[in-house]
Amino acid sequence: MRRLRGAAPCVALVLLVASCGAKGDAGAQAPAQSSSDRPLVGVILPDKESSSRWESQDRSLLEGAFRVAGVDAVIENAEGDEKKFASIADAMLQRGVKVLMTTPLSTEGGATVERKAKQSGIPVINYDRITPGGTADYYVSFDNLNVGELQAEGLLSCLGGKSGAQIIEMQGSPSDNNATLFADGQRRKLGPKYDTGALKLVKSQPVDKWDPVAGRSLFEQILSGNSGRVDGVVAANDELAGAVIEVLKDRGLAGKVPVTGQDATLEGLRAVLRGDQCMTVYKPIRDEAEAAARLATAVARGDRSGADDLATGNTRDLVSRRDVKSVLLGADLITRDKVRGLVAQSVVKASDLCAGDIADDCEELGIFVG
């Protein structure tokens, strides 16, 4: 059974500032008018490349949640383009949305859009990642420091106490505050071991825009610069993990070097079953989408008291020095023996997961295509 985990009471933002609706591109048709009974909500997703989740999960889950809530929504994807993000926002504000829900691409771009919305009297909800120094009214996400801690715990478990293990960290985009929080969470667990020499940090490498192609090239350079030696890799999400694994395969190291991940994507879970990736972090996107839709619906209908009842947590924005009312959800560490539970929860279909070379692994773990 899918479970909704309790919201964490508070998460502090640590800064690294360089540091259902219509589908389609900006300009796609949405309801021309929206009655008070069916207010219009605008949603801007960030891209299609950093993670498959945005189109394969978030879009459809948000569409369904808004449909059930009786709210009209237009959902667009900025495709990693700041100018497109801004133009979509402008179009939504002109269209008269009652709430604007955004996953900002960068601090600067997100803050600019939020200022425009504020000037227009339109409330903003940050979805999944917050804008440090922004003016969003609410924030819906996961306890991202804890996500980083889970990645570190997974790596340590997979290393099995190997002393002096050499670690390469492939972190997310420096423009994404979540990436900073993931790294900070990892460092809570790994930092003391780096300090004592129990582990050796070869390099911690941010990857602009979470680009897996760039991530592969950067990892290959770091590995070559370390004479091909690596004992463990902290990869901040499953796409970066996949890029790392491609390099390890070329060197005959796949399955021998533990690699972390995040998002429990289909390919990430298949890599975990193969043994190429030692773990991933499952964040219940359905819970996040449903929580965001409930919150946006309350705000769109003018029920700020009801919205505040939903956003019981606070996230400290150290740039603007304010607390942002938040809904913060829990996450789970997924290793090979826990993948079956995700199938049971309908997070992933057995028919998709167990195709091709994964069939024997699925059978071994009691995952059957029925």
C-alpha cells in the first residue's frame, strides 16, 4: 500500500548560488476562462532531460490530481530553457491563473518570475525545488537533506566497511538548490570519514543542468586523472548514475564499483537489479503531486487558512531570511531486495521492469509479470 510519510518540521536552505490540463509548449491552448468554481492553475515543469520523472510521472499525476479536485490546469515544460521558462510564466499570468506553480531552473530565473507574479497579485508555489531569495508563498517537496543522507548511507553499506576507499562525487546542477541540499546531506555522513581518512574524496564534481552527457565526460576525466582508480561513486540521481555506469562498463568495472542514485526511475531500478547500481532513493512523486494539487486548489479558491493547514512545515530561506510555509515529504532508500515492494505499490510495472536481460533477476526476487 502506498504510504504518505509525515512532513518534516523544518529544513534549512544551504546556498550554492553561482550561486488536467493541456500538454505541450508555451502557447498551448488552455481554458480561455475559468469560473470561480473551476479556477485556473498554471504549472511550469523544468525540463525533460535532467530526470525522466517530469514527463513520465509528474505531468500525468498533477493532471489527475487537479482533475479530481475540479480545477482547470495548464501544465507546460520549460525544457531547460530560461527564456522559455520566463515566456511561459508571462503567458500564464496574462491568461489569468489564480496560482502559479513552478519548478525553477535557477535562482535568478525563478526569482524574476516570482516578482512578476507578486506584482500581479498571483500567489506562487515552488514545486519540488525552492527559489532561494524568491518570494514564493508555499513550497512542496521532500526532505532533501535526508535524501542526501540516504544516498550516503547506501554507499557506505555497499562499500561494506572498505577502509581508505576512493570516492568520486557526481553532484547535480549548481543552479539547483536541491542539489546543494543533497550534497549537504551526503556530507553529514561522509564528511567525518573523509576527515579521518576512512574514505578518500577524489573529487566532488557538480554537473551543470544535471546533463548526463556532460556528466559522463566529466566522470571519465576525473577517473582517468586518478589513474582509473575508484571504489565508490556518489551519483546524485539515476541519470548521472547511468552515465557513470557507462564509463565503468567500458573499463570492466560495472557491478564492482558501488554507484548511488535517486528518483527510482525505470532504468535506475533496472540498473539496481542488474547490480550495476547499488541503490536509489524513492521519492513518492504521487504524494508530492497530490499534496501540491491540494495546496494549489485551496489557494486558488481563496482558502488561505486551509492552505496553511496543509503546509505545516517551514523551510528557512537564508537569502531572504524568511520561513516559507512548506509541505515536506519523506523518502526511502531502495536496494535490490526492496524493488519488489515498488512493484507491489504500482510505482513501476513488472512488465516494464523485467523485460529483456532483467527477467532472471526478477524471477530470483519473486517479481513476476502477470
